[in-house]
Amino acid sequence: MRKRVFLKITAVAVLALGTSLAMAQDNLFKIGLILPMSGPFASTGKQIEAAVRLYMAQNGDTVAGKKVELILKDDTSAPDVTKRIAQELVVNDKVNVLAGFGLTPLALATAPIATQSKTPLVVMAAATSSITQASPFIVRTSFTLPQAAVGIADWAPRNGIKKVVTLVSDYGPGIDAEKFFKERFTFNGGQVSDSLRVPLRNPDFAPFLQKVRDDKPDALFVFVPSGAGAALMKQFSERGMDKAGIRLIGTGDVTDDDILNNMGDVALGVVTSHHYSASHNSPLNKKFVDAFGKANNGLRPNFMAVGGYDGMRVIYEAAKATKGGRGEALLNAMKGQIFESPRGPVFIDAQTRDVVHNIYIRKVERVNGQLWNQEFDTIKDVKDPGKAR
Ligand code: VNL
């Protein structure tokens, strides 16, 4: 009799414990954040992590009455690792949303997991046009290379640049940049005399730059991923390209705010087109840059940080609208969001799930002793040109 009562009590206790665990799960909204926190692209991971934490510090760690649990994982920028981590986050942790994705191959490797598990996946960094087409569950808050590249392709021919050599990292975003720059620049009457592709990892720019020097174009158009711009800029100057009268233009990845201030005089006058500069002149951006710096030892946010910050905005608002939901409902609440970002006005196109934003033409200038990408022209509400074909 005693034993039976004991068993009953135990059973009730176990049941209660189980229920409270389930309730605890249910009272959580889980974000699986996968970033390159080590390896050659660690600066992207660091910038996005800092922005995500800033967003949470400013907006609280509960949404719709649920506690937000951030699970950060380092994928070392290896696609098979990203995919395995995403699988674990979905199956074991039952995350509501996957986020991060520092490079294109990492996002593409994980797309099938999002589709199979119906888990919304927010791309905060990677920028090849086709990524959003790899899964109906992918939403992007970073940018696309076609968006960024056509801005400078319009500006250059109006400013005395008629002959250009392109030089890009040999993978998705580089190929997009090369293709869309060339198409638009040629349409505008320019000539691309050569198109060079360098390896993504540990590129030696020297032999390529020598080729460019011999070709004597008016300008060299470059795309290299965030973090790689400093090495390119250094070799550009060491090879005497600027002295030979060859200008440097590109998408804003090369004059990345994370490293721009340490590039020195060689960066002065470099004109690029991009969706974000830390010197963007708006009250919201000033507040963002200031708070980001205060929380991170004076670090300047770059375009990766803003992709992470806006990604959190999209996730939080969707979580609110669905009372901490998941799957298709959460995804649908991400589509169509319109808001002011530190970069300017942003729209998540419900059809493409891709970001629509302004592209700015900027020139590197020294202001109060520091190098900044100073915006001087705006192309409003640019949709990804890669989708319209
Ligand atoms: C990508 C595009 C990566 C632009 C970047 O930096 C970048 C990508 C790491 O899609 O892989 O600046």
C-alpha cells in the first residue's frame, strides 16, 4: 500500500516535472545564431554577434511573454560544419529560427535544413543573389552584390571612367559582382577590358595587380569579402597602381568600416557603392554607432553589424506578431516588414523575401582624423537586380 502510494506520488512528480520542462520550453523563444567566430572571417562573426547582443540589450530579452534564448555557435566558416550545427539546433534545441550565415556557401549548405524542418532562416551576412531562392524559408537582411554593384557601374562612366578591369573573389558574390557590374557598365557605354578572379582563401593579389598595371585601365573594380580589403589595398599601393593613375572602385566590401580606419592614405578618394556606411547621416544611425562603440571598446559597426541588427528586428517583430511562434507563421510575419534601419529605410519584399534598401555612392575621406565612407549620392529603394530575370 505504502509502496503503491509512493509510486503514484513519484509518477505524479515525474509528470509534473515533464510538464514544467515542456512549459519552460514553451516559454522560450530560441534563436540559433551560427557565425564564423574563428578563422579568416571571424571579423564578420564578431560584428554580427555584437550587433545582435546590442539589439537584445536595447529591446529586452523577452518577446510576447517568452524569454529569448540566444544560442551562438561557431561554424569556423566551413559549410559542412554550418549544416551539422543547424541540424542539431533544429532537432535537439528546437530553435524557432536559424540566423547568421557569414558567407554564401554556409547559407547554401544549410538551406535544405530550413526547408525540410520548416524553420525560418535569416541571412544576416551572405550576399549572393540566388540565396533566397535556395529555400522558401530564407529571409535576408544583409544585401545582394547585384544591388551594390550597379550603383558604382552607373556612377563611374559619368565620372571619366571608361575602361575598367574587374577583380573579384572567385565564388558566388564575386561572380554576381563581376556580372552585374559589367552588364550595367557596358550598357552605360563603358568597356571592361579584363575580368580577373582570385581565390577566396589567402589570395595573393600581386600577380593579378601586375596584369592590371600592364592593361592601364582608368579604374580597377573590386569585390573582396569583408575583412580582405586591407590586404588588397596594401598591395594596390605597393604596386604603385594609384601612382600609375589607376583608380580603385568597387562595392563597399573593400572599404569595410571594420578595417577602413587602419588603411591609411591609400584609401583616400576610393569611391564605392553600398547599402551602409557607419557615417550615414541620420539620428538613428548616430545612436546605433554610438551605442555599438560604447558596448564594444570603441569598435565601429560595419555593414555586417547592421545586417545582424536588422535581422534581430525582423525576428523580434515576427515573434511578437505570432506570440512567439515558429514555422510558416513566423516566416510569414517576417515578410513585408518595413522599418527604419541605421542604413536608412528597409523593406523585406514579401515575394522574394529579400531586402530592399537604398544604395549610396560614397567616397573615403578623412574627417576629424578618421577615415570614413562619406555618402554623397543615393539611389532609392533598390530591389535585387538579380531577381528580375
Ligand atoms: C559574402 C558577401 C561575404 C559579401 C562577405 O564577407 C561579403 C558572401 C565575409 O556572400 O559570402 O562582404
